[in-house]
Amino acid sequence: MLDRPQRQRTLPRRANCTTSFVLIAAFSSLVVFGSSVAAWAPSLLTVSSRGSSLTSLSRNPSSSVIPLYSTTEQASSINSTDNNMSNKQEDYPQYTPEQLKSALDGLLEGSSDPAFDGRHLFGYENGIQNPNHELSKLQAITATRIRDYERYLQSGKAVQEQDLVKQMQSFWQTHGPLLNLQTVIQEQAPRMALAAEFKRASPSKGNIAVHLNAGEQAQQYAAAGANIISVLTEPRWFLGSLEDMTEVRLTTTTNAASTTSRPAVLRKEFTTSKYQITEALANGADTILLIVAVLPQHLLKELIDHARSFGMEPLVEVHADVELEVAIQAGAKVIGVNNRNLHTFQMDLHTTEHVAEQLMAQGCTFDHSDPTAAQNSRYTLCALSGMSTAFDVDRYRNINVGMCLIGESLMRAADPKVAIAGLCLDPKDWENMRNTVGGGAYTAGTKLVKVCGITTADDALVACQAGANLIGVIFVPKSKRCVTADQAMAVVKAVRAFGERTNRETLAVTKPTEATSPISQLTSNAQALEASSRRPLVVGVFQNQSPEFIRDMVDSCGLDLVQLHGSEGMEAANKEICGVPAIRVVDIATDPETGKASENAVQMILNSVTTDPLAILLDTAIKGETAGVAPASSLTMPLPKRFKTQDCLSLLRVD
Ligand SMILES: O=C(O)c1ccccc1NCC(=O)[C@H](O)[C@H](O)COP(=O)(O)O
């Protein structure tokens, strides 16, 4: 039986997880060549699943990784306990939907006007929960947390609140004072403050990086310039613990030059009680998250006031307009806009821009252009979720956002320091980056991974979790990995769920004019593809099949892209013909005598490209072999020396 609502777990340390995947080809426009595949540090272009089940990767006993959910179980994962790595299933009590619903009702109990205080709550009308209401994922998690805490407090083992207060004071005496979240952010202006998140797993993504150690990861974040470390302390869905957070606080304090030059620590929890706030403080938090979507206004205000009574400034999270109104009325000052709708797991990076407009329309000041302007602003605006690049940071810099909170992409990064440096938090770094690489998304660091030959939803999910950008499904009958329309549909469904989207991804590809050169067109397409495939896309692979068949599969399965592998001409890889943008496979010309790539291979490719394809994919130069069948030894591709990373990149920069 669980003693407290969270407990320390023993987790395996970072381990490189090698796979038997085979490198088969490269998008010249997009990627770099590599020689090994690390599941958590993908650096290749296209990878074939090569018959073996990808699912076995995540169930590799040596990595002790048990998938948090499979796609088929995803919808029911909220109430499942099999996400628990080292704790036994029975460690977690289960609650009936009625128990969960009444837990949420309990939050409105202290309100003198439930209809008003609960006006923004999902499934409520006039302060009363619709009896047929099905709890959203966010509500189910929050209600479970409420019930877990109730059990803990009734168990007789809970630390009493007055003891937590003493513990907090002694913590501050030993490890230094509390940091104020708003001040930490304001002091960074005009640099974007970064909240780097420690999140091993999540309900929307399943396992992310279960092997990581909280203290070690946080220290890497801190050394790279993170100003806040956000730590998920929820155990069932996020595999977190309060102990993780304390470890983060202690490690980053020990390694800091002084007790105040450390990053602030944010407890990321489903907080609904004063007890959780005091507990957070006693265990090393500087601040906590309050999610407006599950907190009635009167309770939100009570919790904000309780936090401030200890000098803590909380991060108040909103998503919808009415939630912003509730946050302002409850007295929030640091407002975080979650781009992810936590009721539905739909991601939209425009959400922050929309809320910024609403704040301005209400005359609320928030400015991050310099420290004085920031300190004179009542509000500090933060963007949460879905970000991974300098482009994301810059879009929010332009609307006076002061802090970006980034989780998944930093947890998956092979080197968090490099990933953080690449965000260009300082506007000067951004300007330098733009000036040195010509202002494009298309930089020497650009990497996309395509995992091809996927046949099941579970394998697709594993590939997505390992960081794939493109998931290939093969429609070529002679392939061992040829899929039916139903199989492809299941893969599309899984990939969309992982990417938190419901529709086909529309790439922001600029239409070529007659004057557009194929190379500049491919370069701008590369930017669009890179931006869109941060959340994976599904590519249907075809070979000499009719445009009618291709379009039929595109429409019925919901493919995002197609890839043409046969002797169809370059012009066949046209969006108007295929229904979606198309990648054209291009053979690297081989020297008939040596069997190696010809010296003029690059020029031949340059001569052949048109503005039709979205991208070109360079096929192996092995004589008689085509992509997908080349042996692993072809990794030592006999490409001309100059046909390496830089040339692949410059190939598309030439105008
Ligand atoms: O991430 C989830 O799936 C999730 C589900 C339900 C409630 C909260 C959830 N996540 C919390 C967050 O919003 C993110 O951890 C955080 O903002 C970072 O997002 P990202 O950079 O996209 O990992």
C-alpha cells in the first residue's frame, strides 16, 4: 500500500539503447549522415524497421522499460496502473468514476457562488457537474491526485502541516532562501528565461526518458543556463516524485556559485490544496503550478494567497480565454499559457499569441524588452509546451513572453546543453544565428529521422517515442513490410495521437513561380518540413503505382506525405498529382566499373531536380541495390568525399 502520494523509485541511469535498424538513405535537403542509432539520440535520416518488431525495443529487459501505454490502450491509460516501473501495480489504489467526480465537486464546496467560481470548469453548468459528464484526462488525473492525498492524510503517516512549516524554515536555513519566480524571470530580460522541465513520461506521450536521473539532468540544464527547473512530481502518469524535486534543488544549489545564483525550482503538480503547497516548500520548491482549468476561482485565489504568505509567487496556467479572466480576477501575476489543451491533448502554438492579445486588450501590462520594463509590468507572460527550437522562442520573444517552459524536447535531447544553446534565448545569439546561416531554419544542425517499414500502431508509437520525425508505411506489394489500408490507417491514428493533432498536417510550402529555382524551392520546402515534422508525420511509400491508387491511399488513410520510389519521373512527385507533398527518391549515379558513386553524382542530381518534389531522398550508391534492401555494410557508402554533410546541405543552398 502506498504510504504517501509519491515515493522514491529506483530508476536505471542513462543508457544508450542501440538498435538493429539499418541506415538506408538520406534526405539531402534535410539531414546529416551518421553511423549509429541511439534510441534517445537519433542523428540519422532514414531508418528501416527491417522486419523486427519495434515494440521489442521498448520492452528490452536490459533497459527495464515498460511502455506507459500502447496506442490501443491509450484512451484507457488514465485509469491504468501498468505505467509504474518499479512499484507494484497494487501500490496504486484505483477509484471509481463516481469517486473521481465527487472529488472534483469537492473543490467547489467552499464557494459562496459556485456558478460563478466554477464557470470555466469543463462539464459544469451553474456550478453543478453534468451527471453524464465524462471526465477529461486532466480532470481524471487531478481527481485521482485528490483521492491519493486524502488517503495519505487519513493514513496517520502524513507529515502534519505545522511540521512541514518547520521543515521549510529549516530547509531555507540550511540551503538558502526562496527565489521569487517573477523576479527570476524579470531579471533575465531581454533574454528569454528558460524553465527546463524534468518529465520522464506523460499521459500524452507515454515514456519519454524514464532512465534519466533528476539531479543529473537538472545540473545539465542549470549549467546550460536554465533559470527555472520544472519537476513533475506526479508518480502514476509522469513517473515523478517529490524526492526527484528535492534532489534537483539540492544538486543545483550545491553546484551554484551562491545559494541565490541557482535556478528556481518549480513543483509541477496537480495542486488543489494548501497542504500540497506547504509540502512543496518543505521539500525545496521555490514555486508551484496552479492549473486554472481545474480550480474554481475562489480556490485559486486561496491557493495564490497561501503561496504568497510564504513569499512564493506561483505560476498560474491558463489555456482558454475564460481561464485568463479567472486567473486575473484571482490575482495571478505570472501567467503561463499552455499551448496544449489538457482536456483533449491538442497542441496549438498560437494559443500563447492569442492569450497575449487578450491580455493586451484588457489593458494588462507585460513587457520583457528590458529588466526595467519587465519589473514595471504587473504581469509576466510565459509560454508552456510544444516548443523545441530557436524559432519557437523567437516567435514568443516578439510578443513579450518572458519565459518558455520546455519539457519533452529537452528530455529527449542527446545533449541538453547543445539543445539549450540552440534555443538562442539571448536575442543576440538569435541575430548571430540568423546572420551566419542566412536566416533559415535550415542549419548545419538540422536533422530529421525517418523510420520506414512500420506496419503496426504499437511500432509507430515506439518510433515516435524514440524521436522519429517521419514514419514510413510501405504500399509496395513486393515489400515484406507492405501494409494494407487498414494497417496504414491504424499507424496514422497512432501518430496523430502522439502528435496531439486530429487532422492531416498541412505543410507551409511556398508555391513556386516560374522564376523559382528548384534548389531554392527545395531549401524553403526543407524549412517547412523541418517545422512540421517536429511532431511526426506519416509518409506513404509507393513504387510505380498509379496516381489514382496513390490518391486513394492518401485520402482513405490520411497520409501526410508520399514518397515515390520507382521510375516515375521527377514531375510525378507533385502535390497536385499525389494529393499531398511528395518526396522523390533519387539514385546516386554509380560508376559502372567500380560500382561506387560517380564523381559527378552531385551535378547529375542537381541537373535532374525540378520544383515538383517536396524533398529528394538520396538512394544508396550500391550497384543493383535500392533503398530498403541495402545491407548494413552500405553504411560505409562509397560516396565521393565531398558528398558528405556540408555538401548535402550546400547542395540546396546553391542558387
Ligand atoms: O504532457 C502531458 O501529456 C500532460 C497531460 C496532462 C496534464 C499535464 C501534462 N503536461 C504538463 C505540461 O503541460 C508539460 O509538461 C509542459 O508544459 C512541457 O510541455 P512539453 O515541452 O510539450 O513537454
